[in-house]
Amino acid sequence: MSLVNTMLPALILLIAAGLLFVVGASKLAAARKIAPVIALFALIAAAIAAIVSTPGGSGGSIVLDQLGKYVNEIACSSSVLFVLLAWPSAKDGSSNRSISFGTETGEYFALLLVAVAGVCIVGSAHSLPTLFLGFEVASIPTYIMVTMSRPQEAAQEAGVKYFFLGAASSAVLLLGVAYLFGATGEVQFDRIITALQPIFNGATGPTFTAIPTQVTLALVLMVLGLSFKLAAVPLHFYAGDVYQGAATPVTAAISFIPKITALVAILKVLHVAGGGTWTFDPKILRLIWIMAVLTMTVGNVLALWQFNVKRTLAYSSVAHSGYILVGVAAVVMATDAGLRADALASVAFYVTAYGIMNVAAFGVLQLLPARIDAPATTAETYEDITGAGLKFPALGLAMTIGCLSLIGVPATVGFFGKLYILRPAIQSGDKMLLWLAVITMVNAAISAGYYLKIVAAMWTASDQEEPLYAVPAERSLPIRAAVTLSTVAILLLGIVLPLVAQLFQQSWTAGMTLTGH
């Protein structure tokens, strides 16, 4: 398979991004208005290219396997919703109520396409340099998107903080890459696995003394570096400030794009550094187990204390990273190939479901107005959304469905997401995984506290008879389309079992390919 065919979705996005950068140089309003149209069609074309692509290797650093194909499909199709959320509604194409592009509308959508292309590169990466390159291509545009999203000090502060912490995490990741290269002398994944297999085949006993210290250290550093984008403890501190400071459409995008990038990279790193056999020093297993517990618990507890809805959803995102790490823990601790494939599928399915659920919640916030004394023009605080469901029943219903799905209530995609995450952990019979499943269920119950607080605020009458709003409610058709599509998807994937089974089967196939079966 040629390199062009293997990388076609990413190439489409990068070519369109280049065109958008050229369009962005124009000061004409018509150029700004056509920018989201170009981005939308580019993502649709890339999604179609991903769907019709045939897995296979082009050799060297790029290989399109089932995992890469699945990631390309999900990243490109889901990002259509992020384009709709950021669609300008101003007559000159410079802004909508949540986000202000100024004269940089073309540049914003170009950066979004570059970030999605980075996800596709990570999905097809078959060497350490390519993986790192894809990770940076997906990361760097998001720093700029946060900073340029609105002319407020909070956005500038969030962007700077996100950039410097992101640079530090990249340095940690690169150091881990260097250690793994030093231990094996190879950069291509198959060659690293070949170099490590004799070592891991000889690693017996609970101490695994045959595994070189450099390999264990490399794995720890790479997992920690990638955990920043996953917003996992202990690299989660930025989430609250960055999610709150960025414009709502950017917050929705950075809650999904970096997360799926980091997840895929972590799975590949674990597979390769485990010599293709998922064999690790027991300290690695305990590290991932502890990270999963701390991430979901810290995220849920911090979310309970918040008074800003976006900040609540930021720590909710941390908690969901913990749920994803439960699946990752099941992958690395499973002793049966079938259970491992099931666990791999569960994390792929869950990150997809999370992206859909988040669009519904953030989209509703975009469409609701803020109080007249609020710093933003669209809803961000609990005061902003109080009684909004009574005034805008459709939006109240969409937010309710999104929050119930994020909890994991039956008849929603969130229910099946948590079910698939817990199933391999429970079926394994391993005591550590069983305890992890119990802790996950306790945390899901804790999360109901703040999600139901959002729902209650939406449907509770305000103390004021007629609250004063800065602007009327946003009537943008593209944003409403994004909310409608995500809400319908939540219900269809929670009620229509064949659709759930089909999506999970695609995830399962991707997982089996990663395990080498």
C-alpha cells in the first residue's frame, strides 16, 4: 500500500489547512465566511477516505492497521461537530457568541484541521519519531486555539499555561523515547518488539529482573508525558483553568482531540515497550492502577466543589480519563487474549462515546445566554443556566440527556461505555481489577452529584422573575445541528442495540489487530 493511500485522511486535512491559511490572509468577510465550509467538507472527505481505506503497511514508519483506521474514522467524523460548534454567526464571519476569531477565522479552522491530522498520524505511527511528531502536530494547534479563542485575559492565561505545561510533558515524553531507543537501538515498532522479545520471554517470576531498567524507566516517562493530554493525575492541574478560560467550542475540542491522541499513543507505547507480549515490571501495573483510581476520584471530588459549569465539566473530563485508564489497566493486567481484546475495544468505544456526550453539554452552554453581569456572553456559571430549561425546553432536554449519559444511566451511550469498561475487569477475576471495578462504580455514583446539579439548575425556577441577560439566546443553526446530532447519537447508541454492537465490533477488531492476532 502506498504512503499516499495510507495517509490519505491526514493529507486531505493538511492540504485543506494550507488552503485555509491562504484564505485567512484575506481581509474580506467572504473569505472568513467560506473558511468553516472548507473545513467541514475537508473533514467529511477525510472521514470518507478513512472509512473506505484498507488496512496495510506502507513500510517503515507508517502502517495503517485496524486501530489506525478506527481512530481516523472517529477523529474525522467527530470533529465535524467541533466545526459546527465554532461556526461563525456574525455577518462578517468574525465570531459567534462564544468565540471571537477577529480576522483569523481561516487560521482557526486551519489549526483545527491540523490537530485532527495529528490524531491520524498517531493512529498510523509505526515508529517512535512518527509517534512523537503526530503527538506534537495534534498538540501545538490546540495551544494557539485556546489563546486566540476570545479577547479576555483568562483565555490568554489559559493558553500560556497550557503551552508551557504541554512543552514540559513533551520533554518528558521525548526523554522516555530516548531511553527506549537507548535500550534497543531501534525506533520502528516491529524492530523494537523483535529486540525486546528475547528479554521478555526470559522474564520469569514476580520480580521480572530480566527486564532492563532502561525499558521500565522509558515506559514510565512516556506514559507520564502522554498522561498530560489525557488530563490524568498527576498531570491534570491545568484542566480547570484551561477549560474555563478557553471559548466553549475550543473547550469541547480540547476535551476530545488530545484525549484520543494520548489514548492511542499510550496503547501503542505499552504494546511496544512490552515486547509485543504485554509483559511488564509489576511496578508498571501498579502505576497504571493507581493512576486510574486517583484520576477518577480526584476528578469527581474536585468537580463537586465547582461553581462554574465549564470548570465542573473540566474536572468531569479528568474523571472520565480515569474511567479510560480502568480499561487500560485491564489491558495490561489481563492474562487472557480475549479479555485483553475486549478491554482494548472498551477504551476505544468509551473515548468515542465521551466525545459525543461532551458536544451535547458544551453545545447547550453555547446556545444559552449569560447573565448581564457575567464576563462571558454565553452560559458558563450555574446562575446562567438556572431556569434555562423552563425557558428553552429543547435545550434543557438536550442538557439533561447529555448529563445522564455522562453519569452512565441506561438507554444512553454512556451506560454502554461504562458497561464495556467494567466488563473485562470483572470477568478477569483478578482481585486488583475487581477492586478497580468497584471503585469505578462508586465514582460513577459520586459523579451523579454534580451532573444532577447541572440538570436541577436547568429546570429550577430562578429567584428573579425575569433574569437579565447580556444578549438573547444564540440562534445559530450549525450549533443547534451539532447539539441535535450529538443528542440523537446518545439515544440511538443507548437504545438501538445493533448500532451499539456494530460500533463496539469495530473497536474490538481494532483491539485484536493491536494485540497481533
